[in-house]
Amino acid sequence: MADKSAIEWTEATWNPTTGCDKISAGCDNCYALTLSKRLKFMGSAKYQNDGNPITSGPGFDVTIHEDALDIPRRWREPRTVFVNSMSDLFHARVPLDYVRRVFDVMADTPRHTYQVLTKRAFRLAKLAPMLEWPTNVWMGVSVESEDELSRVDHLRTVPAAVRFISAEPLLGQLDNINLNDIHWLIAGGESGQGARPVDPEWVRGLRDRCADAGTAFFFKQWGGRTPKAGGRLLDGRTWDEMPARALMPALSLF
């Protein structure tokens, strides 16, 4: 079964791996880590990690799930799929062979559009030449502050049909961001316990830079205690732009 998603910019999630660890400030209040604890308490097999060949720790250690690989092949209707909402496919503990198998599934199911997002942009750029890049795979990096702008440079080297940035949680101005060859940018504030506030001027700055660069702009949320606490309006309207280079019919979901 598909995991229907409440994320505004996708339809479903698919987690052929789960688990991660903190790599930068954007991870400090990781929603996936919080959710994994709840799922482990509820008995979800994916978050027990007993006898895992990669790591034997509990809860949110990186874990591959071969039994999840074929799930998209069983989805008859086209859909837009966020890959590894509960992990990072380019984590160092996900073997290259397994990354290739995930890409094989995406290539074998061209009716779907896949959105892959990583913070491990250096490894992404290193592995990209070793992977086949079907046109239904979008590749993105998370950039929460100017400390992480190098991730965009790594992303630019990747031959994905659509390259995108997730500026969520947005933790500061991104005045020096270079949007050349970037097709889509998602911005959003943090949600959950202890959510760090986002300055509206940071969001407006990204919106205006996207307009100048011809990059589609999507504003996901202001954030707060819950994802919907602050709403989604920016200057009196929603911003739901999608990349013009989107090639798959599954995109017509808004």
C-alpha cells in the first residue's frame, strides 16, 4: 500500500530505507526522528532494527528494506512519490548497489514521478555518474542556511531532469543562493516542539530570487507547533508553483 502524504508538494511516500542521523542545524528538530519513536512504540517493524545487517541499534538507525522495493510496481495509477521521507538515500550507510536497485525501480515505473531529497550532497555528486537517471526522477538537496549553499553546487552536477532545493526548515537568509540550473525551490518554516521561527523577509527574498531566475517557487508552511499552525499564505496568497520541466502527467495533483 502507498503511504498517503500530507506534504503539500507530493502525493505519497515510499521508504525503501529508513533511519538517518544529524548532519547539520536543519536536523536539530527532525520530524522523522520524532515520528520514528512513535512508530517504534506502536510496534512498526521498520523501526525495531533487530538483527539488521547494516546496524544493530534501535529505532532510527539506517536500515534497508528490501521487501519495500517493489511497492511502486504495484501502484497502477500514476502518482508523485517522495522517496525516503524517513531517511536519506545517499547516506553513507546505504550501499551503492542498493541505491542502484532503488533507481532501477524508478526507471521501471515511468508512470510515477519520484522526488528524492538529500542532505548528503557530496555523496550524491560522487555517485551520480554511477547511476542511470530516468526522466521521472527529480533530485533535490536541503539547504536551511547559507552554511549549506555548497549543496546546491553539488546538485548542479547531477543530470536529473528536475533539480530542486528544499529550504525547510528555513533558518536564515539565503541572499547568496545561486539558482542557475535549479528548476524548483520549496521554502518552509519549522514545525513541532521548539520550532524555530522563520522571518517573512527570508521567504520573500527567496520568492523574488526565484522569480528573477525563472525557478518555480513553492511555499509550504510558516510552521509552528504543528505544520498547519501558521498557515501557508504569503502576502495574501498561496504559492504552489511547480517546475516547468516536469515531464510526467502525475504532476496534475493540485
